[in-house]
Amino acid sequence: MVIDFGIKDILDIVLVAVMIYYSYRLMKESRTINVFVGVLLFVIIWLVVTQILEMRLLGSILDKLVSVGVIGLIILFQSEIRKFLYNLGAHRRMEPLMKLFGRKKDAVDRGVIMPIVSACMSMARDKVGALIIIERTIPLEDLMQGAGEVLDAQISQRLIENIFYKGAPLHDGAMIISKKRIRAAGCVLPVSHSLDIPRELGLRHRAGMGITEESDALSIIVSEETGHVSVAINGEFKRRLSFEDLDSILTNEMGG
């Protein structure tokens, strides 16, 4: 038997392999790898029953389950799917390619970074809690227009410290910085339910992590209890940062 195997078939296999790989990464990042394995096994069984064994009755039942299961998976993983589509729309996967063709990062604005770093370190010394969100490629307009107070002010150390001063009306919410301006304060953020977050970290840290799980934003958290400064980025924490550490992170992340 001669098998007709051409370039189109190779491309088909490669695309399916890429789809499975990125689905695996998505599930692994969201700590639902067991669900991925279960879905993969179900698909294999479905293909064996319908395509190889050609069991019509069992195959028709599995076909119905597959059609309903797709809707169930969309509901179950809506946040992960939304994040994937956000990242796809923002072309974050194209960054290495753009670097290859010589795309340069924008010049770092020290007048923006230094007030943020200085304010965070000052609040850390006084154990004043703070949550600062820095928008990158994915817009956060929905958070600014929600429960927060729109400001659109120039970034300054004194203003940041006054907003988070204990007893100030907006000190419990998050500050959002966008396009080198303080765009809003007192904002309510989605809270992360990740089991990997240490128990000693409170709601402020979970909110800071939550927004990085749903967007490419960067969160700076100052702990009211310990005075430690942390950064959440791409779903991961960098904790107990010094002045130099925070300055280096912001320089790298805000430079492009």
C-alpha cells in the first residue's frame, strides 16, 4: 500500500503538535495540568473508538460529549483563554522576532522610574502598604473606570506617598500608572487564587499577582506588616527587593 504523504500533511502534523504544546503550557501555568492530561486521554479514546474501531453507538455518544465538553472547557478556562487572546493581540510572542530585525527599546525615562522607586522605599521604611500597577502593552482602562478615582497626574514621589498615606481615602486600592502618568488610584483588582502564593502574603499581594495573571502589567507591592518590597510580573513574585533591585527591574521592564 502506497501512502500519499506530502508537504500539506507535514504542515498539518506540525500545527497540531504546536497546538498541543501551547495547550500544555497554558495548563501548566494555570496549575491544571491534570485536566490537560485527562482531556488528552479522552481525545485519544474518542479517536480510537470513532476512527479505528468504528464503534458507531459508542462513537455517537462520545461525539455528543465532545460537543458539550468544548463549551464546558471554555467556561472552565475562560480566564486562561482571555489571557492567551490578550497576549496574542498584543503580539508579545513577536518580541524575539522584532529584536532579530533590530527593533530598539524606547529610551528609559529616569524621571518616571526614580520617583516610583524612591516612594516605594520610603513607604517600606515607614511600613506603609502600597500597590502600584504599571500598565504595559495590555490596556487597563476597565480597571481605571471601575471603582477607582481617575487622576491623570504627573508621577512624583510626594504624590505617591500621599495617596498611600494611612487614612487617606484611596490608600487601600491600587494605583495604576500608564503612559508615564498616574492615571488612577483606589482601583479594585482581580485577586489571584493560586495555591503557590505563600500563606504569609495577604490580600494586597494576591491582588498584585492577580492582575499579572490576566495581563502583562507589572505590580509593585509594599507590605504594611513587614515593610518588604515585592514585584509581581508574569505570574511570579520577586520579593524583598532593595533600592537597586527595584530600580533594575523597572529599568528593564519599562524601557520597551
